[in-house]
Amino acid sequence: MNVLFLLNDPPYGSERSYNGLRLAGALTRREGVSVRIFLFGDAVGCALTGQSVPDGYYHLDRMVRAVTTHGGAVGCCGTCLDARGLADAGLVEGAHRSTLEEAADWTVWADKVLSW
């Protein structure tokens, strides 16, 4: 089964991206399941490396990295990165600058599309 997650919310201030990444991470560890995540809007901040958060708080950059470590793919909307002044070099290993065309390709690829 192929599952695509579309995340839109910022990394912190809401738990929507956190919960989407939690579920995506759990699915990457299931046999026969392929996961891709596309980050739109403020969600591109989830893939920024070196986040500094208070002790006991979740690190979304580490969660994104865990997805890619287990074979998932993470694309970050290039237009959204540019609009926020974010450089590709700041993305965690495994996440990449992407395009709306790739998001469309991934949508066609997916058996299920989950939007958070």
C-alpha cells in the first residue's frame, strides 16, 4: 500500500504536523507499506535541521529524519521554502526541495492520501 501525507501546519503551535509525522513514522515500519510526505506552507519548517526546543518537547526534524531512515520520502514545497526565506541546505538529511509537479505525481502514486 502506498500512503501520501500532505502536511500544512507549522511544526509547533499545533499538533497536526506532529501527529501526521507520528502516524507516518509508524507506517514506515510496516511491511508492504510505502510512505511519502509532502510539506506545504508552514509545514516546511518541520524539515529544518537543528531545531532547538525545550526539554521534553518533540523534535519534528528528528521525526522527519526517522521517516526517511525507514525508507519514506519527504518533499518540501520549493515555493513555500522560498516564501519563508529557507534554504535547501537547512533541510534534514533525506528531505528535499520539491515541486507541485512531484506532489501531483505522488498523489497519483498513492493508494491513500491523508491531509493534516
